[in-house]
Amino acid sequence: MGAIKERIDSKNAEEKPALLPQEIGTDYTFKRKIVWFNAIGFLLLHLMALYGVYRLIHCDPLTVIWASGLMFVSGEGITLGAHRLYSHKAFKAAFSVRLAVIILHTIAGQNCLYVWVRDHRQHHKYSDTDADPHNSNRGFFFSHIGWLMSKKHPEVIGRGKNIDMSDLESDFLVMFQKEYYKLLYAIFAIGIPVAIPCYCWNETFVNSLFVSYFWRYIIQLHITWLINSATHLYGTKPYDKFMNPVENYIVSFIALGEGWHNYHHAFPSDYRAAEYGIRYSITTFVIDFLAWLGLAYDLKEANAEAVKQRVVKKGDGSHPVFGTITEETQLDEDKEEIRRRHAAATG
């Protein structure tokens, strides 16, 4: 089913026997029940965002700049923070960075960080199976937004209990946000973003509400959702053609470097989330800058030779450097290298 082979660690092996993701698979006969409260809520939010598009031409240009800038920096709370720092522990960060990440993640408004990380870790562990919260085998709409408007598959609920969250549970900042998320959301995602334009350049409350909150919020949600949908369906697979995730240039650009998804699923703990680092990856640039300042450290990278071997053995041939190399030609090159070294050693 295009998922990475990884054994499941179960707290109770008798209740939940270890299964490969392929063995969980996707049951296409399963009928999902719509959660109407969520569905209607998303409909209303989108209608408000559409009105926000109309208000764009009536508000102060500074409000548009403010909302767009807020979308960008809070996006780093997702990509740099919730994703690379917390979900994959791809690097470590100073307290100041972690505090900033929590605030920015709250502004983005994509549930508390604890839940975000749990869902993402589960997505990687059971990628594109019924235990994956947004299984792309169920199509674009489901993996994009439909999974949030329907009841979870029993496999998602059952397997989700086995996700190790002990590191987050020992993090005061994460648990504080989890405990007071609704209040923090009201303050940081709605209150402050709407208040700043009103008090700083006399923007009207209506313009600020619909542009600084509704328009910004929905646009940012769709950018994040594209990583669950488009980057599992449309693109190339230079690192592993046997999994669903792909390399998608468009999503990589608009999602601050998160669209190099075939690489990311092949090497999830690489802090760059892409082989070529800062190529269309603003997030990687920011992490490198933080590392230069001494605020980020222990940055993890995939071994270059391991990447090459993965490309040669499992890639679809689209890799810009190693795409034309086959296992047979690689074996011949290795043999030739051994002969050269032997000849040099024997003089």
C-alpha cells in the first residue's frame, strides 16, 4: 500500500499484535460517518474567508501585509516547530525558540501542538493505511479536509493509543498549551491579530476580523492540508517509488519547504526535510540561521551514501543526479572501486 515497512511497538501485544502497515491496508468498503458539527463549521469558516477576500480590496494595504506576514511567521510554528522540532526531533532548540514555536503554533490555530504531533507521528508510522488519520488512498478530498469532517476509523483510534508521546508529556510548554489551548487560541489566533490593525493604523474591526483572521486562517489551513493531500498524490518519487509521498515543487514553495515529501518519508528525521537543504526551503534556512546563533543544535542529516543507495534501489529514476544509475551499474562501480583500491595497496 505504499507504506514504509516498520514494525509497530505495542504496549499490549496480546490486545494489539504487531502488524506491518501493509497488513493494515485500506478497507475501501468502510463507510465513514460525517461529523456534521465539523462539516458545518468548516463551511461557515470558508464562507467567512470568502467574504474576507472581498474585504481585501476595501481594507488598508497594511492589513493585508500584516495578515500575510502573520501567515508566514505562524507557518514556521507548524513547519519548524510542530513538524521538524517536535514530531521528528530532527534538532534541538533553546527555550526561547521553543517558547516562540508554541506561540506561533497557537497563532496558526491547527489544534494544540500535542494533538498535532500525535497525529503526525501516527501518519508516518502507518502511512497511507486505515491507521493513518488522513490516508491518501481514500482520495484527495479525504486526505485534504474530509478526514476532519468524519469520524475516525477504528484503526486510527486503536493504533493512536500506541504512539509514544512521553517526550511531549514531559515538556512544560507543550502541556501548558494543551491545558489552556482554547483561551490561548482566543488571545493569540484571534484577539491580537485582529486588534493590532485596529489600534495601530485605525483599520475597521470588520476588515481586520475578516482579513487578519478568517482569510488568513483558511488560506494557511489549505497550505498545510496540501501536504497531506497533493504531496501524497501528484509528483515524482526519486527516493522510493513504493510509497505514496511524492516530491511536489509547488507545495514545497508555498509550504516553506515541506513539499519534498518522498524524501521526507524516506528520511523523516533529517532536519532539512529535503536532500538539497535550502532549495525552496525557507524553514531549513531559518533553522540554519538559528544554529548559527547557537539557538538550535544537534541537527540531524541523512547519510549521503544512504540517500544514494535508496535512490538506486527504490527510486523511480527522476533523481537529478543518481536517477540513471541502476543497481547493476552501481555494483559494477563498486567492483571497479575495489579493484582500484587493491591495485593502489599492492603498488
